[in-house]
Amino acid sequence: MVSRQLWLGLVVTILLQTYSTSTQAFLWFTVPDKNHALISLGPDIDQNVALDPNEIDLLVWNTYKAKNPSWSADFAFLSLDKEVVILQEAFLSDTMKAAFENQDTFHYKMATSFIYKKNNTPTGTATGSTVYPVKYYYKKTRDVELIGLTPKALMFTEYALQGRGDTLLVINIHALNSVPSFVLKRHLEDGAVEIAKHHGPVVFAGDFNTWSKLKIKTMRDVMKTVGMTEVQFANGNERMHVKVTKNIIDYIFVRGVEASDGWVWSNLQGADHKAMTVRLKVK
């Protein structure tokens, strides 16, 4: 006899994978095709500059679509001395576009998850750096949220490193939320397959939406298979967590680098999530 859990899994899989762009006419959002999902933001900085492998300061933050009044000021402060900025819920409102335009040192690549029909505003994952990526691409999730039917997009960027032949691969995730753990696993594996192919240091960071113990275990198991290590924070319990279960949902995983000075900026109120910063040194 087929177990109830297996039946549920089969039903969820069918629901998620029968979603198609033809249904978008009835929804409150649109999903851009592959030719329009990637957006470039900020100045066209020198493409011949590389990151210093001895010191790469990183910011990771779910921005809450820049809805909080202090977001712009907090973002300007947090990104001031960083080389790489990894943002979830990037939302190209006037507020966020102005914040990007006011920075003359960062170039951003954004993967659009979907576009709000009401105001024609894209949202997704955006990764910025003081150096131009040597390679960038995205992957749209094979599944969609059970609540809302929206997909998510992984953003991949690679950066040259001074005096080295390899590159730093940065993966930016805002994980599917209203889905069971086996669907989260598929989302994570879309990143893991790229990590397995990459011969160099890696950062995989963002909002993993690990609101259950099973999802946390799933995340850590997938990360372990590709040699990723979880970054520790002196005040890690101050990261965003689910109110009911107290499970943390924001993480940074690395491979081939030493991580130090991990900190959670719990005193800043620019978003519902708390920004995370860390300093990396390539091994």
C-alpha cells in the first residue's frame, strides 16, 4: 500500500510541475523569459579588475523589498566597505534603484523571479561586486510556491581573483518557502550541481527558508555533499528565524575559503531579516 506521505508527495509534484507560463494571464505576476530575466544595474565598471583573495568582505541580506523607512541608510552603511553584496527580495522600486545608482563602485546582476503586474516591478536575487563578473547566469526553479504559484531564481556570478587562475563562484538563493522539504532539496541541488563542477572557492548564501528541522537537515545534507562549510557568527542566534519554531532561515556556506568576523546586524531595522557580514580569505 502506498503511504500517505508518498501520495502527498506525488500530488504536490504534479501540482508544481504542471504549472506553465500559459496560466500567467490569470495571475497577479508574470515570469520573464530567459532573454529578459537577467538585469544589469549600476555602472559599467572596469572588467579587468579582480578581487583580492586575501580579503573579500561580504554582505548578505534579505532586503524586505526596501519597504522599511531606514533601508536606504542602512544599506549605504552596510555596503560601504564590502566587495560582494548578496541580496534577496531585490525589488526594483524607485527606492532600491536609487540606492544602486548612488553607488559608483558596485555593479549588480539580478535574476528576476517574477514581475508584479500592478506596477511592472521585477523582484528576485541580486548580487553586486566592486569587480565585474567574468561569468553570470541564473536558474529558475523547476517548481513554484504552493501559495502564490511564484517561481524563484538562483543567481550565479563568478569573479576573477588576483594572482590566481581560478574564480570565486557566488550563488545567491531565496529559497522556495511554501513547499515540502523534497522540493527545497531540488532547489538546492540546482546550486549544488554547479558547485560540483566548479574548481575554485565557492559562496552559497541567502534566505534558505528552512522553517522546519527537516528543511534544515535537508539543507545541511545537500551542502555536505559538495564540501560546503557553514559560516559561524558570534551572535548567530540573532539571525532571522521563524517565530513559532525558532528555526533560523538565513545562512552562508563556503568552500575553499577561511571565514572570519561573522556578524549579524541585529540593531539595524532596515528589513525584517537581519543583515549578515563576513570576511573571507581564499585558501
